[in-house]
Amino acid sequence: MTAKVGEIAGKVWHTLKTDGEMSAAQLKKATGADDKTLWMALGWLAREDKLSFNQVKNTLKIGLKAMPVV
């Protein structure tokens, strides 16, 4: 299960990097993930402090945090 969550986390990251901020429903469709695995992958990325969350009316938009320039 951990490998599948990691795989979906990678797909989510690449999708957000390419297409920008989107809703969970849009991410689910873009990655082909089921609900449970998508939310576990989002939790994984959030724990790594890679995601930003933005409430737009009734929709939660998920995006990548800006990477600091070193």
C-alpha cells in the first residue's frame, strides 16, 4: 500500500507542477487515483510541506508551495 501511495504522490506532484492548482476531484481524474489513495498521497505531500491549500468559495484548491531559491 505504501508503494501505491508513493506512486500517486509522485503523480500528484507532477500534475500540480505541470497544470497548477486544482481541486481534489480534478486531481483524482488527472492521476487515476481512488479517493482513499489520493487523500493519503495528499497527506504524504502535506507532511513534507510541499502543498498549499486555498479555499475558493466551496472548493478546496490544492497547489505546490513555492520552492525557496538557495
